Amino acid sequence: MLLTAVNPLTLVYFFALAGTVSAVPGDWTGPGVFVVAAGLASLLWQTGLATVGAALGATVPVRVADLLGVVASLIVVALGATVVVVTAVT
């Protein structure tokens, strides 16, 4: 859940939704329910990803896992380079 809290796009999305939470002044139930629901949704999503990853990881051979790691790393480097180039151009 902490990863969701520090993800900039998630924060922007939650702030946008938080503006639509109608609450009576002095009443914490609307915002409280929103915060709890968002936290539980985040926890469920991350748990689901971890479960699927563990299940698939147990069936993938070591060489394939190594190859996937290299490909994933190259994708991250390419995305980072894209951000640097776009930032430098604009």
C-alpha cells in the first residue's frame, strides 16, 4: 500500500477523486470510507499481482526468468532514456 501512496499518478488520481467525495462539514465518514476503500483496493491489487507472479514464477525455467529479467531491464532503460530525451527537447 505504501507503493501506491508514493506513485505520482496514483496520487493525482486519488486527489481528483477526493474532490468528489461529498461530506458534511465536520463529518469524516465520506473521506474516511474513501481512504479505507482506496487502501483496500491497493492492497488487493498488489496481493493479486504477487500471487500471480509467484504462481507463474514457480513454473518458468531459470533461463526464461533470466531472459525476462534482461528484457524488463532494457524496457526500463528505454523508458528512462525516453523521459530524458523528451525532457531535454521540451
